[in-house]
Amino acid sequence: MNKKLLLLLVPLLLSTGKSYAETSDSHEFEMPEVVVTATKTAMNIQDVPAAVEVITAEDIQSYGAHILKDVIGSAAGVSIMRANGREALSIRGFDARYSMILIDGKRIPAEPDPYYELDRISLENVERIEIVRGPVTSLYGADALGGVVNIITKAASKETFTLRLNQGVLARTGDRNGRYSFTYDSGKQEKFGMTLSGSYSDSDASLKSNGTTYSPFGERKNMNARFEYSPTDKETLTFTASRMEEDTREYAILQTAMGNVRTDVRDNNDRSQYALSYTKDLSDGELYFNAYRSVWNKYNDTVNRTSGQYINSVYGYTTISGLEGRISKKVSDDHLLTLGGEYRPELFRGTGIQTGQGTFTKVFHGKVYEGSEVKTNYSAVYLQDQWTVSPKLLAVASARYDDSNKFESNVSPKIGLTYTPEPGWRVKFNAGQGFRVPSPNQLYLKLNVTRNGNLVSLLGNPSLKPEDSTSYDLSVERDVGNVKSKLTFFTSKITDMIDEAWVDSATVKYQNINRATIQGIEGEISVPLSDRLSWSGNYTYLDATNDLTNTRLYNRARHKLSSRVSYRQSETLTANLWVDSYLHYWFQPAANVSTNTSYTLWNMNVEKQLTKNQTILLGIDNIFNHKDDALSLPGAFIHVDLTMKL
């Protein structure tokens, strides 16, 4: 790692001066922030050994955010992987397949290609987003090697109805993007409460110079409902339901023996989720049960844009049915134990996989397509001990045993320590092991996907080996008044890491990377410059390497910087300016083509409260109109957002 860079970071993050701390006297006392995702118990964020960041409902509003992509990319240690005309989540250099996205702690089904979810998850009724960086496999299983993003929805609190209207245009072409949403909160009606939310969005096609689209365009609808019943002060029964429907298209080029064919790729997808949970506060702990079911349906047509003929059709169907239970109990003054388990059968069937099991046929537009399925039953049990070793030292040890009917069983252990030598100083250490078996998609897939405007075949690999990983991180946190800073070193060694590789110009296939190392530095700081002005920033240095070839892993930036300035003129007028910079971003836009690039995105908005119940926000994303077809960056986007409480 760059020693000069490290020498610059240490004084910046750990030697915050008294003059900054005293610039604001409006935050004389702050209640400690409580998080639940890192340990599945409520803990003060300062005590949690793992690296956790919280994006609040106020943060979401200040970004003018509607979907997860709008807010997640500026978080510390989190990047938006832009490659092949797609955008995906990356935590500490692990791609989207290793970063679990949860809604209220529950899994969501997704399609084989992971580059879609950031656009699909709406934020209409979100209380906060908790981001855990680093492996959490000892509690959540193999898909949490990189970390966890838990989107926590709002419970009923006060009767309100909010309507939000958003319109935006791409400055370069005038292509339009609109979104309309509502939220309803019934308030707490004795023992009952309800929240409802929904959204509708539509977007125009935005074209690259070769006639392909930057991203899918079309319509998307979301509906969410949450019902709560509290028979006693200590018990809550919660039912949640959500529905997502999308009808989108994108223009791509298909390479054939007769030449390139201009195609129209049409997606018709829907996702439904239902969950029933029970929570009981015990005198010395908590009891929790949850049952949920998620269903994903996919229909995809590829059409020749010139002749109108159907080239190919795809059908996919995925279900996840989960049962989870856990109990947290304080067994002594110094030990809080959590014991939990889950059972999760998953079914994946479609014409885009080849397993030889449960074969069937589907007829689309006069053509017969063969399909198959794979059924996997997962079960797990985990144990965690939160041990207050002394007033200055907290240890959190956990282990999870995973088993399935398809793959070998495994134990994933983890230990985390938080040491507080004196008020305002914290040293944290984490060590954990992970084990991840190939997903059914990675083993059996045979599907056409869009990569940088081209239709290519994405193939599974039945010969894939499971992945093993060992991860460590060490951090130092420093608080001086309201100035907060943190410096973290992290490293992960992965054996048989699974990644995509180009076979030829029209084929991508999953493969094992024999050995890989992902390591780096994270720096974070937030400073209230005055009563009205605040600044926060974070920096990530990332060294992600294929150890066998000594080459960098693709779709990752060597340096990522995010900075944000917020100004509050009054209670009715605020402004925000933030920047995300990716330096030495290494990616592969096509077979046998590697590119190293850098780019910076500046964004701003101004929010004005017009009346007690009406607020308007004007924003510009990508202020300086940076355009890059390979990274799917179409240029500046201007938008206006009107919020009305009725």
C-alpha cells in the first residue's frame, strides 16, 4: 500500500482539532445510535465491533433519493460497480453476489444477473438503511462474505399521507424520467398500526452513439404494506407484503455469423414477498420468529428491431420460503447469548438453466423451449455470545453451521473486539472465515444477457469449486466533540473465488480464480463546521488481485473518494453538494479488452419548504456532464421533486 498516502490519512482522521469540535453548540448531547443488523440484537453503534454505517430517513430525503442506487454509492467502503452497461453494489471489493441485500432482515429473490437490484428497490417507506462492511457469514450465511445491506421499513407512528412527484430530464438529449409515489401512515391506533406505500416510474430510452441504450427503460411499479398488532406492551405481530412489477426494454447488438443484428430486449418481471413475524420482549432478552415467502417471475423476449421477428424467449421462476427463529437472553451480567436457526427451501426453474431435473417445455411465439429446475433446501443454526469482558473491552463471538441437500456442510466462525481505552477512543478488530458454495445460477445457467450494449451468452460451470475466505480488519475510531473519524485496515484471502470470464467475444462463463486477495484502507470523517454547515468524507484504497496471475480483479477502482457538504440556511431552506470519485477503475468492456479509467461525479440539490406541508427540491446529478458509454454514464440529469403532506 502507498505509505505516503497512509501518512496523510492518519493525521487527517485521528488528530481532529479542538477548534472544529467547538464550532457548533447545537449538538450538546446526542443519543447513541442503535443498530441491529451486525449482531441481530440492538447495540450502540459505538460498541459494535463490525464496521457499520447508517443511512437515515433524513439522509434519504436530503439526497432526493427514490431508489437504493441514489444513496448507497457514497457510503464508506461501498462502490457502484459500473461495467458492461450495468451498475451493481460492491462492498470492500466484493461484488454484488457477496453483498446480501435484506428488507427488514429478509432475503429477496433476484435474477441470475446481479446488475439490476439497485434500480428496483424503492425507498418510499424506509426508516433507515444499515450497512455492515466485512463478512457476516457467521449470522447470515455464505452470501454475506462482503457485507450486508439491511433496508428497515417504518412502523406506524403518526397519521400522515404523503404524495411525492418527481420529474427529470437528461440534459444532453432531453430524455425524460418520472416517478410518482405515496406513503400512508395510520398512526398507532391502540393495538394496531398500518403503513402503505407505492410508486410508479417510467423512463424514456437514452441512446448511446451506436444505437444501444445506456440502461433499461420503461415502467416499474412498487406496492408495500405493513400491518402491526400488539396484543401486549411486550409483543408485536407484524405482517408485511410487497409487490414489484416492471415492463422494461433495452436495445442491444447480437453478433451472428451473418453479421450484427440490432435487437430489442423486452423484460416483463414481477416479484411478490410476504412475511409474518412475531417479536416478544423478555425481561432479559428477546424472542423472534419469522416466516416468509418470496416469488420471482421473469419473461424475456429478444426481438429483431429491423424485421420484428422474435429471436429468443426466456422464462424464469424463483421461490424462497423461509422459517427463522432466534432467542437472545442475558445469562449473566456479562454475557448475552443469541441462539438461532433457519430453514430455507429454494426453487429455481426456467428455460435459462440446464440441470436435467424437472424438465419441461414452454412455447413462446410459436417456438418450443426446454427448461429444467433445481431445488435446494438450506438449513442453519448459529450461536453468538456478546461478552462484556471489562468496562473497556467487549467481545462478540459467533459461529454458524450451514447444511443443504446439494452441497457439503460447513462452519463459519467470527470474533469481534471493541476496546475503549478512554472516552472518545475505540479500537476494533474482527476476524472471520467464510465458505460459499456455487449458486445454481453459477452452476447451470445458459442465458443471453446484455453486456455493454451487446447480447452475450452467460454460461454456468458445473465444475465450479466452493469458495473459502479468511478476513481480518482493524480500525481506530476517534471522537472529539462532534467531530468523528475512523481509520480501518482490511484484508481478505479467498480461495477458488468465483467470477465471470470472457470465453470469446460473445460468451461469458463463470470460473474459479485459484487465489485472490482483497485488501485496503478506509478513512472516514465528519465535521460540523458551524451551526449551519457540515462536511463529511470517506476514502477507500483497494488492492484486489488475482494472486496466481498477479493482475488486478476487474470492475474495481484503486481509489474511491466521497465528500459531502450540507448547508442549512434556515429550517425551510437547505442545500447539499456531494461528489463521488473513482480513480484507476479497471474493467473489461469486451473480450481481450482491458481499460483503466478515472471519473468524478458531482451532484447537488436545493430543498425549499414552501408551506408547512409542501416541499420542493431541485437537483442536478453529474453536474459537469461526464459521459462514458462503456460505464453507462449518459451525462447530467436535472430533476425536480415536489413533496406534499395531505
